[in-house]
Amino acid sequence: MSDERGNAMEDHDPAGPGPQGPDPHGLDPQGLDPYVLRPGEPEELLAGLPWRRAVVFGGCEAGPVPAAVVRGRPAKAWPERVACLLRQAGPPELACLSLRPRRDLVLSEVRSRQLAQALAFEADLAVLACGGPDLRARSFDPDVVESELSRILTSLKGATCRGAAVVSPFDWSGSGQLAGAQRDRIRTRQRLLVERVTVVTLRHGALHIDLMAYEKGLDSKLLWSSQPGRLNGRGHAVAAAAVVRALAEQARTR
């Protein structure tokens, strides 16, 4: 069930948005941080989007734990922030459905648990959070990742989606949370994930938003909480900015 703007029931807070302060979507109030959105930037970027129905889904965690919240960065996961910005800063007629998992989902679970609901919304834009849970899983098979992602994009393109964006995660191996063989193993997985996502998105004509490439030039350790594999508030704000800017750039070049 959803309202006229596509707010899924599980994405609705009956108590309202809460006291998030002046920065409810991870904007930089002073406009000094080039990696996050400045006030007014979402309206500039999203007002002219050509899409009318968007769905944001995937296996990204629900958000940073309270201890991981950076001052001025609210505890909202980046997919939720992107969905909120699409609803509030996009064209008035743009409806957006946000499907938040209650736990991490690898791509096979995204396909089995979320894809049907995403297709039922009949979106013409899909934003898929891809690969973070797969990287953290006990085993990692890049062939399975490629196959599952291809099946998801085939279903989306075969339905109503004219645009699809696949967002691969920041480089966990550079988080400072891992050491030795574990860090090397995750770095190898991350490289393989990016390679396979790039191949699949090119094959399907989808947009690949590579957060690992976006983080170049900043201290990656400042993006992560003390909980393994979890971003802090700044990490989610930087990710949301990368996605919004990439969607706007794609819309300009269509």
C-alpha cells in the first residue's frame, strides 16, 4: 500500500520526520563540503527529471547505528535519503516508492523478496543498491552476482523502466575496520564486484554509480562507523549526494 507520492507503508513513520535539525537529508548547511549536497542543490538538480515514477530498493542496511551518527548527519540510510529527495525536490508529479529491507539482503534475496513489489509499482526509474551485503557474506561468487543483477535488470527493462541506476558500495577494505588477510580478501571481492556490475550495466544500458570511485580524494575512514560494514551519517550523506548528482547528470544527457 502506498500514498499518491509512492511512500511505502514500511517507509512511513507515524510519528512524523522527527527532530532531525536543520539537515534532515544530509545537506551541508555551510556548503563547504564538496562531497555532500549543499542547501538548494537537490532542487537545482532534480526539478527537471524526466521520470514520473521511481523505485529505490536493494539490500543496503537500514541506517547507521546511533553511535555512528556524525553531528549534523542524521541517521538515515542513503537509499531513504535519495527517495525523500526525489519526492520533495523532484517534479511535483514524481512519485517514489522506497523499499527498505529489515536486514541485509544479497542480490538473490533482493530479486526474490523485493523485485515483484518494485515491478508492481510500474516505475520508469529504478535505483538499486547493489553488492554491499554480498561483499560481507561468508562466501562470494562473482558469477552469481553477475547473474542475479542481470536477471533483475532484465525484469525491470522488460516492464516499464526506461532508466535504471545500479549503485555499488564504497570500498570497505579502506575503512580501517579490516586488517591483514580479511582486508585483502574484501579488496579482491570489491574489485570483482565493480568489474561485474560495470559489465552488466553496460550490457543492459543501465547507469553504474560506483561509490568507490566517488570517494577518491577523501579520507575513507571518515565514512564508516565502528560497526563492521556500516557507514556512519557522513557516509550515507556522501552516498546520497553521489546518487543524486549522477541521476541529474544522466537526465541532462538523455
